[in-house]
Amino acid sequence: MFLRVWAVHRAVLLGVLLALASVGVQAQDLRFFRIATGSAAGTYFPIGSVIASVISSPPGSPPCEGGGSCGVPGLVAVAQTSDGSVANVTAIAKGLVDSGLAQADIVHWAYAGEGQYFRRNPLPNLRVIANLYPETLHLVVRKAAGIERIRDLIGKRVSLDKPGSGTRVNAEIVLAAYGVSSSQLKIQEIDPGRATDLMLSGDLDAFFLIAGYPASAVADLAATGQIGLLPIQGPEAERIFKRHRFFGRDFIPDGTYVGVPAISTVSIGAQWVVAAEATEGLVYEITRALWNPTNRDLLNAGHLQARQIRLETALSGVSIPLHPGAARYYREIGLLKAGAAEGATN
């Protein structure tokens, strides 16, 4: 998948090179930095795109102090679609991409060899740049399917997302808490974009999506008046919180999606991850650019969830080592205590 996606974005980078060449910039002046995200219908891709714009400052750009880009000098960052969290951490560990976005639970399990990575090779070279924002679990149901509670999913056509996604892992956790196994469902392994199409055609009854709200796939469906959202609450939700500490309580406000009332649900932090092998100086510069106060307007003007990317929560839920470049920045500003280990922060 990454090879196919990279082929698409190589054309984008070629366009950048040609544009810069036209103004006399040489290729050796450039540094490209790829950010693996997720489906274009989810939240990771627009968030990754905003971050890419924040940290980029192509050669020839006006300096930050002169009203130009406050990114990393000479850096061109590109967000690319992918199969999601599980695929991203694997690609990062193997050096197939420079960085990626992933759910906090997937990052922890992959690094420690726990959860779905039990009895599989762990990925000990993963490192965190920052915790970004909470990702909300959406359980989207087609109104005509007559699904009013989670156990009503039994026997229905349900997408848990693709096997390479963090959404699928957490969907199975939620289902198990309510006494539903995937074997009781008519599973379809498709991404949110395809799920949206099948919901509209009446060929899918429900799908899970973990994304910051408002998620475009859900918003588009809600505008048709054909879907609702199921709450994750009650004693079943309490069991989830007790057993899986990376879940948090969450709430989708009334009016977030047209015609969909407020519901209680669960969420997981989205983290920005790189490999331990990434150059310390570059990661330091990227981290400093991400939190440059001048870039706040770019974050606020992006996807709604980008407004929740805050320095004060940059280390929240980080349970694996920070990259030394990121740790260096957080120490400089006093967010990470001087002399503190670059490992787990909670």
C-alpha cells in the first residue's frame, strides 16, 4: 500500500521540484519529509496536511520574522494517505516513511510487544514527537437497519475498517465489552470512504470510525439524514476504561453532525511518531516549528481537531520514549524536567 501511495505523492514532489527550479532553487537545498496519515475520508489526512504546512519552509521562502513561513528552513513536508495507525507504525519502523500519525494504544502496543503485537516482533525503534489531540470513536449506523443498541449489530453487515487500522483493533475491544464477537457479524473490511458509499446504497448497516470530529465521512452521511450514532456508555464502557487505560471518556456535542443528537463515547490520543534513527537536529527543528506561536493561526484555520493540538497536552498519554530531538525542545521550554528520562512520561 505504501509503495502505491508513494507513487502518487512522488508526482506532487516532482511538481514542487520543478516549481522551485524555476526560481533558481537547487534540489540539494531541499529536504523532503513524509507524514503517513490515513484514509482521505478520515481526520488523519487533513491533520497531517495542516502539520505539513506548519513545518514546511521551502528554500526561497521569506523568513519567519519577515512575515514568511515559520517552518523548518529548506524543509518540504508532504502528507500521504495510508491504511492507518498499524500500517503507519510498521512503515516508520522499517524506514518506509519519515513519520506518521497513530493512535496512542497502537504506538504503545507496537513498542512494547503487547496487545495485538503479543507474540509478534515489537517495534522498539518507535519514538514520539508529540501527542496531538483526542480521537473519538464513531459507531455509525444506517437508520433503516433498525440498530438501536450495540447488540443489535449481531447478524448485520458491519465494517470494522481494514486489518491494518487502529480502528479495527478498538472496534473489537468495544464489541467484546458488550458481549459481541466479530464472528457474529457480517464483516466487511473496507475503509471509511468505501463504507460511506455502501451506506448510501443500502449495502452496509454500520461502520466504526476513530477520528477527530467532525469527520468528513460522517458529516457527508449525516447531511443525507440516513444515519445515526450509537453511544458507548454504561457499565460496558466502564469495563473498557478499567481494562484499557489508553481509552478516555468523550462526548460528541449536539449539532456536530446534522440531525445527530449529542452522545457519550470513548476516545484515544493521536500521536505523531518517528523512528529513533531520525536525525536529532531535524526532529528538534520540526518540534520547535510545530509549537512556534506564529503557527497557531495555521492550526486554528485547519481541521476543527487541529485547534486541539496544544503544547500543554503535548506529552499527555505518551507511554514510549520521546525522540531525543523532541525531548530536547520540551526540556528547553520547561515542559519536560531537566534530567528527566526520554522514556515514558506517565
